[in-house]
Amino acid sequence: MTTAPQPVPAWRPNHPADATPDIVVERQLTTGLTLAEGTPLTLHLTGLGGEAWQSSAVTVADGVALVEISAKEELTLRAEWRIPCLGATAYWTPNTDGTRWLPPSWIVPRTVSLALGAPVASLVGTGDRALCTAAAGETSAPVRVGAGVVEESGEFAFTVEQDLTPDGPPLRIRIDLSGRHFATTLGDVADWWAGGAGHPGVAPAARMPAYSTWYSLHQNVDAATVERQAALAAGIGCDSIIVDDGWQTADRTRGYGHCGDWDANTEAFPDFREHVAEVHRLGLAYLLWYAVPFIGRHNEAWDRFAGLTLRQVPQLDAAVLDPRHPDVRDHLIEKISRAVEEWDMDGVKLDFIDLFAVAEPPPAPGGADHATVPEGVRALLADLDARLRRTKPDVIVEHRQPYVSPGLWPYATMVRATDCPLSPSENRQRTVDCRLVGGPLAVHADMIMWHAAETPEAIAVHLVNALFSVPQISVDLGTQTSEQLAVLRFWLGVFREHADVLQTGALEPARPELGYPQVVTHAADRRTTIVARYAPLPVAVPVEGDLLLVANADHDSTVLLAAERPERALARVQDCRGEILSETELDLVAGVTPVTVPTGGLLTLTRER
């Protein structure tokens, strides 16, 4: 512990004087880290409501420190530190707002918890270096994470605030000033969160292309229609089908007033188990959708759970159930488990988990056996996972942004980008964001759809924007032209052939402030490199390795290959349908060599040995 100069005061709204507790204790903590200009990094710690707390910091790697604060009484602990805002280009978080601006420090901190977000952020500088990557270790209880430009000093401030109790988890913070690529530092955070804990594994089908009924059919699903799409999906390279909303109701007006009983609409699905068996005969795994928190007004269960809700959502004709009560959890587990136990589904799509994250939940209802909502959510998902795995050990469970907390990893197989229909650049950014801190989970793109008259090239652009994730296709496959289907077969074939490198390789997205205009991934042995080009940027030819794939999603067809040395390679260029346009020996110069690759096309460069 040391005495250090107080930071330059920064104006912050939303802090009325009468909200300050009687006891406020401020201390300084040296971290052992050094800022770019050579000064030591010091944390300013504030204990609100108590003084019985202690802190420590230890350096765990070059430029990386772990801070821990524990309390002997109930209090709120806030940690703040600042770095010079030099060459900063982007502020990265796992949020889905799509912006990488540098916010002012007076912005209200975001609250993350088990069901909403993840406590990590990175200030990125030129060359995609992380100026500071920071994460909190608490991934269940609410943590308030703030950051922003201090207008008074030109610094960038980070804050982490957590409520502490004597028998609860400490405030743990990982601070990385190593200056490495921001994706590398975020990957280290994911490893830190995992802490060597095991994961039940990802079923092979979860890493292969899938078909979803949502955008293509919405609620207009029935056994015959699903089976028809499943047969066509199998023919283009999908390994699973995800049946979304509509299976549980004859109502076709959207909304969630018919969620909660979770009984099959027998007019549309007269024999669910036989229907699933038919899809299995077609070679596909089957996943079924559940809007987990909702109890709709048009359900028999509405009256039963009237007093066991967190809040009403009248615009959706539903309410959000309170998972702190065992009756709520038992009901949901019993209903959702039927998909696997009775109908032989391969997995479930668990939607809207984030709506459990209510800012100010009501008092726990009578009979509740958990004091907090995050505890209830964890109990619900843990017990559901155990129940599903008793029947199907390799069950597939889909979660979705923004519920990306590492605390949920044990109960999920895959995580999907949140809805962004017909927005390929959003799909790219959201899937890459998920990949950066997704840990062991398979990352899926939001469902890919397009207008019936869309060109083959534009369809390929949609697919290439999801290249580093698992694509979910959601169009009526029976109405696609032969050229549109050819694009699907070709690019889904690329996804399948290179799944390991695309999904688990070392990911290096460039320029987060520009939405990742180029993304690179390398195989573990560096023999294969895959680059997706979303803007007319040069593509670096790796010094080592045998194979380089360049997917062109930009309208500019001149791909500039930047090599360090002259060499000869076999170059194959394919269009968006996979048709070979050229196969030649290419003489690369030390510098830039142009190659024509059409929009939606693929360049495959093989080194001669």
C-alpha cells in the first residue's frame, strides 16, 4: 500500500451527494506495472460503506497484474486507474451496440452479470495494440464496469465496482499493459476466466452449418414444411436444423403471449417424435426453440405464476418469470427437457436469457430458495443442463448475445450473434466479438437471409462476413435459383473443409474502430492461413506455411498480395459459385503483387516446395 497523488478530478453526473454513505475510505495500490511513459500504474481504491477491507497486487506475466480486494464487512468497492490516452483508436467491449468510440468518463457504467454481458474491455491503439485490457473475475453477481476519456486531463479512466461481503467472492481484476495485439490479450482473459475448468464439449454438429426456420418461416412452421426444408438443407451442407417460434402455438401474430406452457401445436406437429425421427433420417440434428423467461397471457400457466414474476412486458403480451423460486425452475426444466427426453431432439435454443437481468428486481417471493436473480438463473441452467445430459450427453444448447458471461459456459454449447437481419457487416463484427472472448463455445452467426432477387455475389458476401463462425441459413431453400444454391454449396463447403482453422484458429481481426475490415486466422501449426477481405486492404503473405486462402467480400476485385520475398506459388481463383476462373503459377515479388479475385470469390495460394 502506498500514498500517491490523487487523480485529476473528473466530473461525473448521477452521483447525488445524499447517496454517498457515511463511511468512505480511499487508498492507493501500486500494481507493479509501468505505463508507456515510465510511470508506475497505481489504482485508486474507494470503499463505500465500510473500512474493513484489504487489497493486493501481483505481477503474473510481463505487463500483466492481478489485483484482489476482499472485505470483512459488507461494502461497495470501487477501483479506478488511468492511462495516458496516447494513440487510442477504439474502446472494445463485448456489447452489441456496434460502436467502438472512446466514451467520456462521465458515461454511466454498464452493469454486467451472469445473464448480461461480460466484465471485460480493451482500449486499443494504433497497430491494433492493446493499450490496456482489463477484466473482472466475478462472472455471476452484478459488476459495474466503466471507462472513458477524462476531459480534464486527456487520460483514459477505467473503473470496476463490486458489492463485497465477508463470505462472498473478492473483487478480482486482471490488468494487461503488455502492448500485444488486442485479440491476444482478450484470449488471455478468456483463459483466465476458464481457470483450467473443464467444459462438457461441443457436439460436432454444433460446428457445422445449420438451417434456421426463423427468418425464412417465422411462426409458419409445421412438420411437412420443416421436413421439406431439412431435406434441402442437408443437400447444401447443413448438419442441423433449428426450429424457432411457432411450434408451440397456432397463433401467427408474433409476440410471446403463447409462450410458457410449451406444449406442441398438434395441428402442425401431430407426432413430434416421429417428425424428429424423419429429420434424423435426412441426416440432420434437431434443435427446438424456447423463450425461457416468458410466461404469456394466453397460457394455462399464466395464473399459476402470476405472483412469481420479475416484471411485466405488456408490449410482448408476457411477463418475465422469477428464477429464484423453485416452482418456476421446476416448471421450465420439466417443459424444456421434454424436447430431448420425449421427442428425441438433439438440443435446444434457449432464447432471451438476458431478460432475467432486471436492474431492480422485486423482493424475492415467498418460497424462494435463492436470494438473488443471478443465483436463480445459475440454478436453473445448471439443473437443466444436468437433466438434458442424462438423456443425451452431447446435447447442443444455444445461447445468444448479449448473455455471453463466462459463468454460462458450462451450460452452453454455442453462442449466436444477436439478431441483425440483412446486415452482413454487423454479423461480421458480432461474430468476431463473440470469438474473441467466447472460450470453448462454438460461435454462430445470426441467421443469414436475403431478398429473393439477390445476386449470387451479394449472397456470397453475406456468407464471407460470417466466415469465422458457424453460418445459420434462413431462406426458403425451395425458392432459390440454381445459381443461389451453387453459392451456398460452394461456401458451405469451404466452411466445412476448413472448420478447424476458421473456428478455432488464432484469430487476428484488424482495425476494430473500422468494424474489422480484414480478419485473419492461422492454423495451430501455421501451415494454413485464411484471410477475409472486407475492404481494399493489402493482404500479407505469411512468411511460413503452405496454404493461403483469401476470401474477397469487397466490390474491389484487385487483391494486393504483400510478400516479404520473391517466390513462386500456385494460384487458383474461384468465383462466388466455386467455378474455377484460373489456375496459374504466380510469381510473387518482394512487395505487392495484384491478383484479380471477383466479389464473393476465393483465392487459394499454395506454396511450391
